[in-house]
Amino acid sequence: VNLSIKDESIQRAEDLLNTIIAIYNEEAINDKNLMAVNTENFINDRLIIIERELGYVDQRIQSYKTTHQLTDIRSDAQLAIQESSESDKEVIKLQNQRSMATYIRNYLSDASTGTELIPANTGVNDMNVEGQILDYNETLLKRNRLIENSSERNPVVQDLNNNLTAMRQNIMRAVDNLIVNLDIQLRSVNARTERTRARISAVPKQQTEVTSISREQKIKEELYLYLLNKREENAINKAITESTARIIDAATGSIDPVAPRKMIILIAALLIGLAIPTAILYIVILSDITVRGQKDLRGILSIPFLGEVPFKKTKGKGKN
């Protein structure tokens, strides 16, 4: 994009262009930071919940081992569940995705978040949902900027409000569909896991209980670490304050004036200087009705021309 401006002052024009670019970059950085702060708050809320749930699972494991006097996982139990490890990994992955999708769905259902940005880049493994969230956030930022310079009654703002409502509903439906698909996948994987576990029915009941609780603990830990990683990524993005616009050449004005152009003025003056005398001469010729010779009469008289009578004006009154 090439920006230019005409002004009587070179310094003022340069300052104006540089200020416009600086304000544009500042607003772009502020918008990015606003989204990062909103995402950070969302992740922190989820971390608090997971920490509480993880602490509860840890207490269950400790209490169960103390009650049943368990000190270590027996080797036969490890061998028995080895075949189901891959299924467990897949279940963890799907449950993490479903948990994040559920968090997003609850966030969208909360009426108090109706005018806030939707957290983006939260790990919802669905390009459709992430794309709609980014479009919604960009539209909301545009609406907020319009409100700063107008009001809620502005027709453009009202149109954007209607668009935001429709976009939010579409995102909710997309998240609902994602949750349904994840539930279908989870049921399929769990069914496969149950068939695998049928072969390890010989594992002692106590060991099975410990494994079940440990599996739940592992799910919580994976989700907790995943959220910590996302929070770190968000913090890095927030710390990057590079502007979205790259300045190739700073605003600089030419010492030569762009207007008025001296050559054009000189040419115009020359043309006017030639046109005015020519016009005056032409008017004088048209207004001259004096007969100076037979040549002046031949063109307007049809009668024969006999000759010329000399006339000489002499000095003195009444003498010709």
C-alpha cells in the first residue's frame, strides 16, 4: 500500500503519514493482545478446574492403596493391560478434544460472554470451528471499533450485531456436531477397549481398580499439561509486539513543490500573452469601417468602378 498526501508543509505531511501508520500498527497489536488476554483467562479458568479434579483423583489413589495395602503394580497386571495401551492413548486424545469442545460450548452458552471474544487456538481439533471463531472475533472487534466512534443505534452496528448473533449460533451448532462426532468415536474406541479388557479378567480386582483410577489420573494430567503448553504458546504470542504492517520507506517529502508547477504557469502565461493581443487586433480589424481604396469597395458593390478621386487634407480651415 502506497500512502501519499499533499500539504503546504513537508514536515507536517511526513508527521501525518508516520502517525497514521503508527496508529494502525498500535491498534493491530492491541487487537491481537486483547484476543491473547481473553484466551489466557479462559485457559487459566480451565487449569483451576483441572487442578481441583486432579487433586481429587490423587486422593482416591492414595486412599485406595492405603485401604487395600497396595505398594506396587504387579507385573502380571502390566502385561495384561499392555494390549489396551493404544486404545487408552486414543481415548485420552478424544477425551481431551471433547473436554475442550465442552468448555467452548459452555462458554458460548454463558450469556455474560455475549459481548466478549471467543477464546481461539484452544486446541479444538476442528478447522471449521476454529475458522468460525476467528471470523466471529474479527467481526466483534470491527463492531467495537464502530461503537467507539458512533452508537448502538448505528445501522451498521445493528447489522453487525445481527451477524454476530447468527455467527455465534452457527459456532454453537458446529461445536455440538463436533461433540456428537467425538462421542461416536469414543463409544467405538471404548467398545474396542472393553473387548480387549475381557481378556484380562484374570487380573485381581484390586489391581483393576487401581488401574482404572490411575487411568483417570493420567487423563487429567495429560489435559493439564496440554493446557499449560497452550498457555505458554499464548504468552509467547502475547509477548510478540511486531506490527502487522511493514514499513518499506518512511514518509519523506520532496524539496521540489508539487503544486503549483512553474513550467505549467509559464506556458499558461505565454499562451494568455499571445491570445490577448491577437484577440484585440482581431476586434480592431472587425470594427474598422473606413474605406481606404477601391479594394475595400470591389467586394461589396456590384456597380462598375470608374476611378478614384484623390483627396488631400491641407492645413488651414476650409481648404481641401
